[in-house]
Amino acid sequence: MSSVRAEQSQVDFDVVVAGAGPAGLAAAWRAAGEGLRVAVVDDNPGPGGQIWRGEQGNPASPEAQVWFERVAVAKIGFIRGARIFQQTQPGKLLAEAGGEVVELGYANLILATGARERFLPFPGWTLPNVMGSGGLQALVKTGLRISGKKVVIAGTGPLLLAVAAYLREHGANVLLVAEQSSRPRLTRFALHLLTETAKRRQAIELKRRLKGIRYVTGCWPTAAYGDEKLASVTLQRGSKRQQIECDYLACGFHLVPNLGLAELLDCNIEHGAVSVDEFQQTSVPHVYAAGETTGIGGLELSLVEGEIAGLAVANRHDEARKLFLVKGKQKRFARILNETFALRDELRDLVTNETIVCRCEDVQFGCLSKHDSWRAAKLQTRCGMGPCQGRVCGPAVEFLFGWQAESVRPPAFPVRVESMLGHR
């Protein structure tokens, strides 16, 4: 595993992989194993993505250990701390890294941009110390002291449990985990895990790590309170409400695929994910996609899709077909996963007219409700036009109003003006 110096003005590769999470690492490893010149571009200082962030030197799971060892000996170039923000022409990308711009030429591109947490607005959700569950975990990994702090974790999805276990092991007083999904749905999900040996072992281990922490189903946050920072949160379960004092509220409503780069390249998007064929190729020639960007499905699905994409770009289609059975099994699990943690309708009723939906531009729900489309709301309120470019408010307004993003323009991420002007 090697690093590519960002100061180079132009570098050409057989394969560029966008994203160094599990899918990206699996794709790069397979492609490099076939003798292709491969570069992985990621905005983090090290590989692993969100799930294995900071674990390169001390992996926390057997899967992470295996994949870090594989890429360590493979001939893969890594461009770290870099974000791809524009395509100048087919086969040419621009990335900003360390204040410099790199022009990346590629014969094939694999999008492994992963997913991010979905945030839903409710009164008080913009208070300091109210943050995404994965976001709080990432802060603790990078040095935030959580020992002795009272934490409520709320929202939906398996990530809540993983975060609860991690925070507790770092000294947090995790008061409870509030899961909005119903107990019958979760029971069906648990029964399905009985047929998945590896996932069943993971669930048993997670249950051991969470022993003593309350796990409340059919429960969700309705409001957060505090003056200069969070002081308490109100949770609703059925017709009952409970207010709990806490230092942090870690809140995330499952995951949504990161589609910015795929949309910029004009890849076909269906049902909120990049559409691919059986070999992970998108609607754009020589552009592939793998992992959560093709739909939320978990670690194992991300890995096998990455391997298939890496083999496909090397024209090893027969080898790739050998992985189709595993992918099919993981796809079925992904469908059950997303059905289990589908959002309940009551979550649409949390906002008031004064609730901020777009945090970047301070746009309130009442202002948005006067419009009938994402485009109209953007033109009149600037919703989605701030630094996050709709990554936070976009999924929220889609859930609240059913609006879809109507256009994507470069840059895909905020960059320096010099980066844009120097490569027009």
C-alpha cells in the first residue's frame, strides 16, 4: 500500500476508486490483484471509511483485520485527504487535496462513496450536543472525552446499538437506546438473524456489550431542550412522553447513500440509490458503483459488491459470477433490514412551523411548506444551498414533502475558488 503525492498535477490510472471504506478497499484489492494500476481517493487521512475509521493500526473486528492486511501488501496507491469535486471530461476527474488540485485520469471508475446518517428535524435538534450517532462516535474516536457523560441514543437502525456499545466502552453513561421501529418488526428481524451464522454471532456479542442498557422500541425523540447547549430530551412511546436529562443526544434515522458524485457523473438513480447491473456497472460506460451507494445493505454486501466491481473492471467476469450467490443472499438480508427500520409516519409530525430544516441557511419548516418542489424552495428560501449542499436537509425534505433533488452542479463539495478557476 502506497501513497500518491497530491502535489502532482496529473496522474493516470487503470482504475480510480472513490472511497476507502469496505467496498472501496475490496474493489481496489481485486483490481490490483489482476495487475491493474489502482488509486483510491478518500477524504480521510487513512483507509477504513466510517465503519473502520481510525482502526488501521488496531482493527476492532476480524473483517477489518483481514482487509487492512490485504490492502497493505497490494500495489494500491492512496490519495488521502482528498475530495473529488468535478469531472472535466469523461475519464478526467479533479480532486482537491492539501490545498492542491490533482487531475486524475482513469480508464475505469468505481464509486464506493458509502452512506451517511439521515437526520430528521424536530424542535431543538440544532442545539449544541445534539448530533448524529455516528458523528458522536467519530468525535470520540478523534479525541472527544465522553467519560461520565449522560448520553441518550435515538433514531433507528443497527448503528444505534454499535454506537451505544462503543460509547459505553469509552466511559459514557448510556441512559437508553430509543428505537422508533416496533417490537414486532424487530422480532421478525431477529428471527431472520437465526439463519445468518456470522450475523447471529455479531448480534450475540453486541448484546453482551450492551448488557444493562435499556433498549426501548417504538420510541422516538420529539423535542430537545437547553439554553446554550442540550440539557434534556423528550421521548415519546405510544401516547406517553418522558423527559430525560442528558449531556448528549446521539440521533440518527438509519442511513442514506452518498449520491453526489454519481449524480454529478449523470449516473442513473433509482429509489434513492445508484442503479447498477449484475457486474456493478452504472448507466455510464466505465463507471461502476459498489457498497452503500447502491443501497443500504450492510458490511458483507458492501464487501462482495466491491469485489465484483474490482473483478469486472479487470474483465474477470467469470470470477465475478462466482460471487453472485453470496451477493444474492446479502441482498435479501438488505431488503429485510430496510423493511425493519422503515420510518414511521408519526415522525413527519414532529416539526413545527418554527423548526429549522436547513441548518446551513436557517430555513424553517413554515417557509418550506409554502412551496411545492425542491427547486421552488431552493429559489425562494436557499434551502440546500449552504455548505452541505443539501446533504443534511435533502433527505429530510424528501421524507417530509416527497421532494427529489432536481439538479447537481459542480463542485460536488465546497472547494477553494482557485481550484475551480485553475482547471476550467
